[in-house]
Amino acid sequence: MAAGAWDDLSLLSDEFDDPGSMQRWRQVWREEGWGADQLETWEINGTHPGRMTMIPHTSTWFRDWRGVLAFQEVDGDFVVTTDVEVSGRSGSGAPLSTYSLAGIMVRQPGTSVTSPATWSPGGENYVFLSLGCGDTPGTFQFEVKTTRNSDSELMLARASSRVRIQVARVGSSFLMLRQEGNGPWQVHRRYARPDLPARLQVGLTTYTDWPGASALDPWVHNQTVIEGGNPDLLAQFEYARYARPQVPAAVAGRDLTHPSQVSDAELLGFLGANANVPGGARQAPGLVVAPGNGEGQVILGISGLERDRSYRLQRTFDLSQWETMDRWIGADGTREVLVDGTAPWTAFRMATP
């Protein structure tokens, strides 16, 4: 029996220093059979070393218009963080075409869509936080948006040219955070989305030139590479870091979307800088399998636990389906768990709620 990884999502993280990691990223247009790659440029560690670069054609995300998304599929709770710098295509200044932005997007997969012929309107469900130009050309703005059954609601706010942004899911709560320069992390927006399924597309999006994109019907736009228009966005991502949120016991069970129940300071106690660590996990507990004292028993020795953090010990027999066998609130130090070694478990791992 082998010990598994501490934070399974850390395997999805990408520091964008290896062009070969491109093959790990999936794209919506290809997954849903639209046949239209709306990225003019997409590369990792190429023209801009150590970064993922995206330069989109005219395209957008709004209502039934479907744009660019490079993603990983994630089940359950997560935190994803990136450092993004945007400009117009010239490489300096804010974009000059309205609604030209880049950021983190979380989307319900269009599992029933395999080609334009199988698509029907009213099925877009997602949230995102992006940086770029919204309704004021030449001005840096944040756009935060929630879309439910293709009904989009957005908010704009002033921003700078480069920020760290983060999106976390804890149950049905979706939390948007930002950090500008060396300033403090801030909670930007909170959404309750109990309608979203356990498995979501979680990744990086870009879109540009709303006037040009909206001139086409969504069904046409979604399957078209628009060569004209006025696209004006260069997006550079420094990294994409995935992790499981380590929710403190004092916060677990409260409604994270209401500041009256969970303050910004309490959210920042486990999100923001605390969740933005290369490789994903803040600290990886050690997990060692050793013989037990009785016949057929084994001891799981767990070290490096942190006080007031929730832990789960899981096991599997097929490396696909995992069963929780124990859970507890961590205290500093170590823990031993005695298990039946005769059962056909092939691996153990630590997990967070």
C-alpha cells in the first residue's frame, strides 16, 4: 500500500516555465466541437519567458456568447490563483476596445454540446474575475461576473495593469479576491451558486472587442474566428496555482457569502496569500505506512499537522474512487491511525474538506 499526494490539485498547477505543459490544458472550443480557435496567439514560455501568453481574436463571454477558456476540470472545493498582466496589443497601456479582459473563469461543462448542431441557448453557467478594459477604453478595470442559465450580471471597478487574482469554491460559495502590487489581499466579491455541479472547468480566460463580437448572433459567433473587428488585448499569466482550501474549523459550516457571518479578515485567514503557494499546498503533512502490532494491521503515521485545520484521511482500491475513513481537526504535531491491512486498499492520501 502506498501513500498518496497531500493536495491532489497541486498536480494541476503550472508555473509556465515549460512549453510542454501546453498539452495539459484543455480548451472549450475543442471540447465542445465548435471548430473555431478564437486565440490568435497561445503559448507558454515563448515570446514572454515564464508566462502563458494569450492574444484573442474578437470574441466575448456574455449571455450565450462563448469565448476563450483554457481549463482543467476540478471536482469539489478548490482555490485557483494567478498573476496576470494585461495591455493593448501594442504591449503598453490599457486596451482601447471595450470589454477586453483576462482572468480566472469557473464554468459548468457543456456536456451535452458536441457540435454547433447540438447546442441550444440558455445553458451558460459560470463566474469569473478579470482584469483589462470594461466600458471605458484606455482605462484599467476589473470585471466580475456571474452567469446563470445565460443570464449575465456584471460589475466593474477601477484596477491597475497587473494584479494577482484568486477564485475559491467552498461548497456553494464562490469567493473572488485580488491583490494589487504590494498591497493587501482583498475580497472582491462573493457569490452563492448552489446550482453549479461538483465538476467544473477551472482556468484562464481572455476576451476582447464586445462591439465586434456582439455584431454576430451567439450561435454564429461561437463557431467563427472573427478576423476583422477591433481586438486589442495582450494577456500574460505568470502562473496558475491550484489547491484545496484549508478551511479553519471556526469558519466551517457558516455561510461564506455573507460578511455578517464570515468577515473578510476570516476569509483572508485561509485564502489570499495563505492559498497562493507554488505547487498548491501550504504545507504537506507526511504520510508513512508501517506495520502494526497486530496481525494484518498497519499504522499510518501522519506528521506536519497544523492547528485548527480540518483533515480527512482517505483510501482507495482502484486509484479512482476515494473513501473517507477518518476526519479530524488538526492540532500541531503528529497522529497515528491503525487500519486493517488485509482489506484491498491500494493507497491512502490526506485531503481537505
